Amino acid sequence: MKIISEGGNVKLNGYSAQKMNLTKLSKTEYENFKSDLIKLLIEFNDAVKLRGGFYLFKNLNTLKNGGYFSGSSEQFISHTSEEFVPYKPTMGDIDVQVNNTEKNELKKVLSGLEGKSFNGFKYVGTNFGSDYNNLFLTPSKYKDVSNCIQIDFEFISMGESGEVSTFDKFNKSSMYIDLKNGLKGLFKSNFVSCLFSIKYEKPGVIFQDKKDEISKAKQTGFVSQFTYGNKGLRQKYSPVTDKNGAAIEYNGKPAYRVIKDITDDSSERNLDKIFDKLFDAKYDKKNAELFSSYIGLLKLVKKYWDKSAQKKLAEKWPTFMIAHKPDIDPDAFNKAMDAFHKEFPEYEEFKYEDVSNKNVSEKKDPFTFYKYVNECKDKYNKLLKD
């Protein structure tokens, strides 16, 4: 059995978030704890409305049914103790999605709520960042679970409906099968991003914003046309042309420039179209289910991508993970690689040629090996730049 362990780490006003030890709860207490957390959010929602004139959660039924929860928190809310706790015995925080239109106003409102209790949970304060990390002291009946819990507000665009879009639900969460395999939800979205960087990679160089000169940014000799992230899928680079519309080249390679005039409407958020661009296949019920998890995505790559593309993925994905999240938990990384090698065992002994032209084999755990690989790549790129 593979176990996920992760933690909130916010310290605020003399208090620190503590992991929630779910093993301390009986089956009934587990359900009561979930219910009390939702009641906490309902009361907090009412207080925000009273002080700020707007709701954090517009639709109470969606909140009660777990529709605003994301990541592993969604799985926590929607599964029983027997289904969830064996695979994730502790939780570092609770993630809920809120509308980004009131983000600045919410910051003003929250200071006036410090010290107040909501369904027995005392609000300590908030660490303000891209997400709002909120600390609550737990009532006495949950002290064995945690003295101080962290509830994170993730800001997304909900529009007038106040509902989480299909894309935002997809992007921030993953299916139960990932949880059972000890995989964090972030791997699915990061993996999709990596897949697009490979699928639409072409030879090319990146030019500066205002000059037809090569950018000082890291140059690999390849440019990926599309980028995938929290706002969706969009074209990242456009070809550089002269006054006659002819493509400009640099050392025999096409030149590209970052597209600056990007709006939210520039991003594709329709999952059917995103899937089609990635796999050139129909987004039917079976494929939609596979697309919603890291484990499923591996199967889709095996089915729809040719061997050459799979090999590129085997080479890029490990260092992509480390490069995009340098503080990644080694155990989480190794579990992601275990799942990858289970689907693609032919790449388990992948070797990398370092800057000394010596082949380095995977003698230690995958994280130690690929961290070394990434360091080699950085050194190699620095040598090229110098």
C-alpha cells in the first residue's frame, strides 16, 4: 500500500499549522469531522457576507456536496474513512476554491474576523499570497487530530454562477486511483504541461521582446508552441517575421517571440479540445476518465503516442518535475517515477550522458539520480552560455 503524506506549514500569530491525523478518528468521527468543517465554512461564509457584502461560496448546496473542495481535499470529502485514510492517514491542509473577483476585498474583511469562532473553530488569521492560507484552532473534541488546522483558499474565476468550472475542477484535482497509488494531485496537471511541451516542440530560438536579437533566457534550440497552466492551454510563441511577412531565422533556425497580449479569453479551457490537441483522438467517456488522473494519462500516452515521443517523455519528465518544483518531496517524486516505469518498464534504466561525456546509470533512487541529471543540464547550459 502506498501512502501520501504532506503538510501545511503556515506559522502565524504564534501558531503553526499541524497535520491532521485522521487515524485518530473512528468511522463516525471521521464523518462528523467532515461535516463540522463544512459547517465552519458555512458560518465563515455568512460572516464574510455580513462584513464585506459578498459570499465566498455562492451556492451552499455545492459547498455541502464538496463541489468547492479541490485536490486530495475533494477525495477526503467524497470518500469514507475506509476508502481514504489507509492511503492518506494525515492531511496538511484543506483546499477550497473561491471566486477571484473579491480577492482584494476579502483581505480587508478577514482582519476583522480574527479571534472569532466558527462552529467551534477559532480563526487565528491568514497568510496572504497567491492563495490565502487560513489558520483555525480546533475545538477540544478534535485536539487529538490537530490543534491548529490550515484551510487554503485557491482563487479561480467562477463568474456570475459562482460555480467551479469543469476545467478548474479538472486542473486542480485528480481521480481516486491516483490517491490509491500514493500520488499527489499536482502530478497530473504538471504532466499535462510536460506533454504539451513535447508534443509541440520545434527547432527554433527565442528573440527578445523588442529586438530581433536572441533572448538572454535559456536557449535549448527548441521552442514549444503551446503552454498549459492554471488558465488553460494557449499559444506561447509566435514566429518572428520581417516587414514582408517572411520568417526570420537565426543560425538556420526559425525565430520566435513570446506573445505578450494575452487575456483570459486567449486560453483554451474546453477539455474536449485540449484532449484532441494532445492525443488526436476522440474525447469519449473512457478517454475522459483516463484523462482525469496521472495513472490514466500514462495509459493514454502509451496508446496514442509513438515510441519516439514516448522516449522523449521518458527523458524529459523527471527533470521537468524537478525544474518546475525544486522543493519537491523526494518520496512523492519516486512514487511518480514508479508509476511511470510500471507503464513504461523499457525506460526504467534510462541513462543520461553528463557534461563529462560519461554515462551515469541509475544506481540510487530515481530522485537522487534525476536531481544529479538536472544539475548536469544546468552546468551544461551554463557552459554553452559562457
